[in-house]
Amino acid sequence: QVQLQESGPGLVKPSQTLSLTCTVSGGSISSGGYYWSWIRQHPGKGLEWIGYIYYSGSTYYNPSLKSRVTISVDTSKNQFSLKLSSVTAADTAVYYCARIILGMAWAFDIWGQGTMVTVSS
Amino acid sequence: SYVLTQPPSVSVAPGQTARITCGGNNIGSKSVHWYQQKPGQAPVLVVYDDSDRPSGIPERFSGSNSGNTATLTISRVEAGDEADYYCQVWDSSSDPVRVVFGGGTKLTVL
């Protein structure tokens, strides 16, 4: 079965770029019928969608973060990545990668375990 | 932008039925998904497309959607159902299409 696993630094300095990778196992990221997404959750708060990407490279971002976000895909490694620039303490959150399944009305059917990222000097 | 409104908390005794609502303008015209999130864990999809259940989700979890309110119903509530629940839709009225989550509802099993 398909599994997702986030990886990357748990601590990022203010004004720097947060970089995370999601590795997909048990299936191909190039399979049609799925988008691949990043979602974050501030401590004690709700879920915030960041953006999503198709294996072809087409991307869609949350307008509130669009100026700072880049999501990319590496089909050879079966991975997709998140870069968030000019981070501040407000970007401290648990970051999840998740699969969007088109055949289930575009639901987020598989999630990674999440990775906590703290922005601090 | 499209807004989903959930009650912050719902409490129910074991064995009873919990109903968690998700309000939105004409939400009945959208497909609603529901996620369960237990402390320290990632969300899990429990209902998709208003009322369908992914494989492995108990039949106790059901959903409905009409008018301006979608509802997640948990029958015969168990202690293990205590969690935060989030509704989610796609806002196709915006460009690009956006993901919208409700604020979440904490289900407490008394």
C-alpha cells in the first residue's frame, strides 16, 4: 500500500527557506489519477492547505502563501518537495504531505505522519 | 472566499450518537470530506464525497449533506472515537480551485 514520509530540517532560521521532501513508497508518483499536496497545522490549530502538484509538474498554490511557496516533483526519485521562503515564527507548524485521489471526489486519502518545523534563531 | 463553520466541541456519552455539523453557503452542491485526527497523529479520511466510507472505516461513521449543512454522524460512539474532526471541500468558485478546511470540532466522549 502507498505510504508517504516527510523529511527535512526540524529547525529553520528566520528569513531562510524551509525545505521538505515527501517520499512516496508502495506506488508510483507518476500514476495518473492523483495529485500530491502539502498541508500544515500550526500548534493547536486547524489544517491549512499549502498547495498541490501533478506528476507532470503542474502546480496550484494557496493564494495566501503563493509568493513564498514552490512545490516540485522528482519522478525518478518518487518524491515531491516543498520550499517556503522568507520564513518567520508564523511558519512554525507540523507539515504534512498527502495524496489527493481524483476518483474519490478529490479527497486527501493518504497522509504522511507529519514533520514538525520550528522557525527560530 | 468560501468558509466552512464547525462547532468547536461536541460531547457525547459512550454508545450514543454524535453529530458534527459543517456549515457553508450552499454546501449541498459540493462534495464534503471528513477527517479524524487523534492527538499527535496525522488526519485520517473517514468519509468522502458526502457519505462514502473508505475501506477500513467502520459503518458507524456516516455522512450527509444538504442545503447549507453537512453532517458527520458517528453511531454507537466509543472512547476511541475521541478526536478532532475536520470537514473539507474544494472551492471551485475561485481561480485556481482552492482547498477549504473547517476549523475542526473536538469530539469528547464522556
